[in-house]
Amino acid sequence: MATKHPRQQLFVEPCEACGDDTPHDVSISIVTESKKKANTEFSREPYRVTVCSVCGLQTQQRMNNV
């Protein structure tokens, strides 16, 4: 389950699908990675979510890759 903060920022970034720098909506989502109910409060991780404003390609990247 992911939650998205209502505030988003527009950034110009490379898009793999478009093959060019395009505007992207960028947000942070908190994703619960564990499927076990007992551990859900300890398995939430921040993800950077980008959506290309031209083609709609969405990508997610975990923020704290350890």
C-alpha cells in the first residue's frame, strides 16, 4: 500500500520512453514492503515516484537503499 503526499513538484528529467528531457511530476510515497501484518509498522520505506508529463511513464526508486 502506498500513500502519496498531495504536494507535488514539476522537474525536467530524462525519460527512457520519450528519449528526451521532459517535465515530470515528482512525489514521495511511503510503501509498506512487508506482507506480514505483524511487521507492517517497521517495513514502511520512502520511494521517489516520477511520472512523465508527456508519455505517462511512472517510475519508483527506493530512497534509502542500504
